Amino acid sequence: MKRKVPLAMIASAFALTAQTTAAQAQTAAAPPPAPTTAPTAPTTIVFSEKGANGMSDLPMGVHRIPDSNVVVSGYQGGGGIGMLFGVVGMLVQSSINAQTGTGKVRNVEDDLRFDVRTKAIETTNAIMAGDRFRTAFTLTPQPGGSTMEVTPYVVLTFVKKTEDVRPYVVLKTKVTDGTTGDKGKTIKYFCCEGKAIPLASLTENSGARLKEVLTAELDTAVNVMLLDRSQPFPRNDEAKLATNGFLPFVGKPLKWRGFDLGRYKDYNLIEFRGGMIVFSGVNIVEPGSLEITPVVKK
């Protein structure tokens, strides 16, 4: 009986040692916990009151509706392709064209005013009330977060030889890094929905139809802007497209090459590039509003 006690103690010690060794081996084999990173602060959206820059955002000869961020274009004559590069070096012709535009809308300017900045803020607030962009953006400044300045304006483009107008909403955006202060690339978003509308129809009832159209376009443009600025659409230099049709500021069909960014709902997203081209940026194109064909690499 005396010999059994030491043997039991030895057996118990061996079992305890085996359990400890197995536990240590299991611990050593387990991967270390992933390092924790601080969540990225949302980007603060700030809506500018500046409106379109006359030297870079607008072609020659546009007419600005006083006390608004609404410009009128499409009726200009002369200048050819040069009008697409802004007013620099073409001031005389620009002045003549601007007077023409003033004459077209002189009697209805009050009905063409649209507070695009206030409406853009309301639209953005409504969209951000959902979950999709809640963590990516905010309208309240955050410490260490980046800032996206949004400059909204409206382009009323006359179709040549008619009194029909194509209203465009434009959102010009630039993001400033919250840590380095570096300013990123400016990206504009253009949206025009529906066919050209007679000026008289847009301005009746104090511009009720115009406000309805622009409000709908803002909803589309803000959604595309938030999507692209939170998770950018792929920019494939090989995805070239040839387009033919009406573009912002231009009163007659124009052939131009762009890049396919994909789709938003039923809309084609086409990016026209070239910093000084007034319609460069992401054009949100309704089905059938442009002739679009892929450019085949030779």
C-alpha cells in the first residue's frame, strides 16, 4: 500500500506536465491577434457659394443670371472649338455672345433663378440619412478628417435654332487631405435628364417646371458623386467610347471621346478628360440621349 502512493503521485505529475506542454504548443501555433487600426474619419462635405469659375468652368459668351449660380449657354456664335476651353483670349467675342444670351432671357430671369446650393445641401442631407454613406461622409467637420468642397451650379443650354433648353446640374468637387493638406484632383459631375424643353414651359408658373427638373437631376448627381468619391469608379484607360450628341454648354450635337466608368441604375457614366474642357468630368447620361460606341483598339 505504501508503494502505490508514490506511483500515483508520479502518474499525476506526468499527466499535468503533458497537459501544460499541449497547451503551450497550442498557444504557440495560434496566429497573433490582428493589429487594431483607428477608424478613418468621415470626409466633411462643404458646399461653396462661389459658383462656376468664369476662367476655367465656363466657355466664352455665357450669360449669368444675376444673384444666382445659373448660367445660360448654347446660343454662342463664332470661336468654333475654342469656345469649349473657356473665355481666355476671346473676350471680345465673349462679350458679344453674352449680350445675345441676355436678350434671350431678359424678360424671364426671375423665373430662371434656382438656389442650387441650398437644394444640394437638402438633397445631400436626405441621402445621407440612410446607411449607405453614413460612415464615409458628414456635414459636420471632424478632427483629422478630409474635406470635400462641392461647388454646385446650373447650366441652361439652348439648342441651336430653337427656343428649347437642356438644363444641367453641375457639381464641381475637390478633396483636401485632412492630414497633409494636399488637394486632390477636381472632378465635376454633370446631369441632364429628359429632352430639351421649350423656354416658355420652363418659366411658366414662376419656373415650377425648371425647379422640378433640376431637383430630380440633383438627386441623381449627388448619389453618383457620393458613390464615386467614397469608392471610385474604375478608371480604365482602355475603355474608350465615342459619343455623338448634346453635351453641356454646346447648342448642337458634338462628337467627342470619353471613357466608360460603368453604370448608375440605367445611366451610363462617361468621363470626358482634359482639364480646360468645360464639360470635362463625369457625365451622367440617360439611355438614348447620346450615341455611344466602343472605340476598338487597332
